[in-house]
Amino acid sequence: MSLPPPHPRRLGLTGSIGAGKSTVARLLRARGLTVLDADEVAREVTRDPAVLAEIEAAFPGVLRDGVLDRAALAAAAFADPARLAVLNAITHPRVRQRMLALEEAAAARGEGWIVQDVPLLLEGGLEGAMDAVLVVDAPLDLRIARVTARSGLTAEEVRARDARQMPAEEKRKRATFVLDNSGDLADLERQVDAALGALGMAPPATSAPPEESPSRS
């Protein structure tokens, strides 16, 4: 009987709103790493009719012609921690199940490391399941400017969302590596490569930078 493939090691990726986590995820993909995006998996999960039915029962009016109105759901859930806990109870177990299936597929391909891109990784107490954690950070004023430029949210709304997350300073303390995204893209790339090198994951010399958006977020 053949043994199952060894489980890939997990590199957790997280950061406060507007810090630039998505940019780092693109850089990691450009270096050949599989990045499992928890937000994308959550979007996939919430296309399941059974999940949509549970969400509609808990948050009436967030479906429009059978399609989830994500802005309406966010407004309803983020307004109250208790309501957000209800949404998380519906989606998080399914997201974890799907992420595990994707990890198993990476193991079958023989990958030694996978990246788990999870916005609330530390808030959810998931760092213990990671072999290393990358925290992307930048000054709050810069993060607010990035988010308001790309999303239409006001500065006050961004501050409110940021306040619901773990403070950036606490995230930095819990990180294996902190990536300071207050400089240019080349500086961020150097930090990513240094972290990968320290983990024994030196990227190929020919890796190409990703297509970059002006907001660097």
C-alpha cells in the first residue's frame, strides 16, 4: 500500500486592510508558489445554492434574483460582531474544507510549500497551523489612501474596518517575517525574496514581476 504524499508546509500570508497583501500574493505566485486565497474560496463557497439559502435565512434581502449582493451582506454583517459571527459560522467550515482539499491537491503534485492567503489569519487564531507567517504592513494613512482610491469607501469607513482587526503592531509581533510595503515595488520584491530565502524557498532567478496596479494593495 502506497503512503499518501507528505503534506506541504504552510506559509500564512496576512496583513491589515490596504497593506498590500494582494500584491505580495501576486509576487509569490510569480515565484512559482501555489497561493490559496481564502477570500476567493469564500466567494466560490457562497455560489453554492445550499449556502445561499442559509445566508438568505440569516440575512433576509441580501439575494437579488438568486445572486448574492455582497455589498448588502457586508453592510449587514460588519455592522454587528454578533451578526458577523453568524455569517462566519455558515461560511468558515466550508472554506476550511475547500482549502484542505486544495492543499491535498498540492501535496499530490509534490509541492513542498503552499501559501494560505487569509485576511484574518491571526484574528482567527490560525497561526498555530502555519509553519511561518508573513505579515504585510504599511502606515495607516497610506493604507487608508490606497483603499479609498480603489473602493469608494470613505476614510472613516476604512478606519472602522481597520479597528475591527487586530492592531497592526500586534500582527507584527506575531509574524515570522514582516514585509514593509511603504516603499516601491522593487523594495517589496527584495523583502519577499529575502523571506523566501530564509525559509529555504529561494525563488528562481528568472521569476518575472507581476502586472502591478497603481494602488499596490
